[in-house]
Amino acid sequence: MGLYFGGVSDTRSKYKKSVVNAISEYLQQSPNFKIPEGTTKFGDGCFSGWTSLQKMDIPNSVTSLGDNCFSSCSSLQSITIPNSVTQMGHGDDSGSYAPVGYIFNGCTSLQKITFEEPCQLTKIPHECFGGCTSLESIEIPESVTELGKYCFYNCSVLSDFKIPSTLNELPDGCFNGCSSITEIEIPENITSLGNYCFRYCSSLESIEIPNSVTSLGKYCLAGTSIPEIIIPNSVTYLGNYCFGDYSGSSFQRITFEEPCQLTTLECFSNCSSLTEITIPSSVTSLGNYCFRYCSSLPSIEIPETVTSLGSYCFGNCTSLTEIEIPSSVTKVGSNAFQNCYNLSTITINKPTDSIAGSPWGATNAAVVWNG
């Protein structure tokens, strides 16, 4: 029977637990800790908070690393995961694997992680390397088919990273706050970029979305330094604030590949640098806040397919001077043009007052009915 290295939050008696705690506190002062051969598992929180630990050799007998296993080991500098390890994190109550994780979360001195090949891991759990602020590069094995949410959250110096071709999606927050990544290649088999996926990747200057991708989650590319992007016609969903947030956006040009499949757009809010965009003819609705705070947008053409403009749709588009609303539009939401101070003319190709609410917050604009 193999040995089990566990944490101290167990069901031992008060006396025994105090002894374990005392031993643990003593061991935590050692910068190097030798694990006995034959150990098979590291339990949840096993070495969590061992701030003096700098190095550990995990023996080849170990098959699993528990949640929070090395979290907040702030002096840990490097570690090798032996190919005997088949699981990081543990399963949920149903017995299926749930990527809970936080294995190395907060290991602020960790510079190098090596996965011994041939690796048997298929999943890297939730926030596994989150807050590893000294981690510059990492190579994820090709055996891995799933990354947990916020896997590399705030790995602020991570710059060298290759996404394995074995992945099908990039989960929520995967690279959120990885502010040193300048470019990244997305493999052809990736189908979705999750919410907050590349948010605050402030050095990211270019990205190519492959034709396999069908969805980009909310705030997915907000806070990057990407000036222009092509959205492939495979995409059927763009999340709210996909390209910008309250901190602004670097996007100047957004192009949709035709024939586009999108029918609703409500994703360009806070794209303060946006100067050029063509709304695809597939679109029937411009949702609430769709272009709000697109303060550099000088003009826009609304296609005849659009039937509704949401509330605050063009709010604070301070560079707009005129706009034409096609006859297909039957509804304009409240304050659709709020704070468009330079908007002088709204032309509507419909009979007078056939759409309620004019001038929809555009206090300086003349409404010209042209029906």
C-alpha cells in the first residue's frame, strides 16, 4: 500500500492534530523537502503556504496532486511533474473529474514547470497556475485535452506559450492578465474562446481567429493592444463587451468575413479607438449599448436588414455627425443616441413619427423623416 501525504485539516483528535501541526510548522522551515519513495498521493492543501519551500523532487510513485497542493508556496522556484501523475485536482461528488485545482496558485517565485514525457495528464485544473507572477514560459503536454478556467490567470510575465493542438476550447479567463504575451497562435481545432479569455493581455498586438471558432465570450479580447481583427464567418456568437471594457480598447478596425452568420450585435461598447466597421447584412438587431462609448467612430452604415436599435446603442459616440436609419427599423430604444453631442442630423427613411421616442437622447440633432 502506498503512502499518502495529506494536509492537517482532517478528523484526527485535537491532541493528535496539534502534534501534526507542530511537525508541519517545523518542516515548513526547510527550503528542500524529500518525499519518501512509495508515496502515491499528495492530498488537498498538502504543502499549501510552505513559504520557505524552494525545491521539491516528486517521486515517480506519485499519481495524483490534490487541490491547493502547492498553493502560496511563495519561494518555490521550479518543479517537475513526473509522468506517473495522472490527475491534478480531484473529482466531484458524482465521481467524475471536476477541474477544481489551484495546485500552484500564488507560487510567485515559480519560474519553471516541467512535465515529464510521456505525460499521462489529460486535464489541467481550475486556476492551476494563477498568480504565478515569475513564470515566463511553460510547455503544456500534447496529452492534455482540457484546461481549467483561469488556468494562467495573472501570470504577468508569461510570454512564451504554445497552445496544444489537442485542445478544443480556451476556457473562461484562461490567459486573463497575462500582460506580457505579445502574440499567440490559436490551433485550427479550437471552437470557442471563453469569457475574459485574453482580457488585460495588454501587450497582445495581434491574433488570428481560425475558421474553427464559433464563439467569442464576453470581455474576451478587452484590454488588449490589438488594432484590427477579422472575425471569420464560422462565428455565430460574440459576447457582450467582447472587444472593450471601461478601460477602453485599441481596436481601430473590425472586419466580418462574409457570408456572416451573426444576427445580433451588442459587443463593441467602449471601443474608444474604433474608426472603421461594416455591419454585416446578416444582422437584424443592434442590441443595448452596442456601440456605446465608441467615441472615435466618425460614421456608420446601418444595413436594410436591421429592424431594431437597442437602448444606448450609439450612446456617447461623440464623433458621429450624422446617421441614416433605414426603413426596415421598427424600434429605436431609449437614449439610443445619448450624449452624441456632435450628431446634427438623424435621417429616418420612414413616415413622420412612425417610431416613438425621437430624438432618443440626441439633444442637438434634427430628426428628418423621409418616408
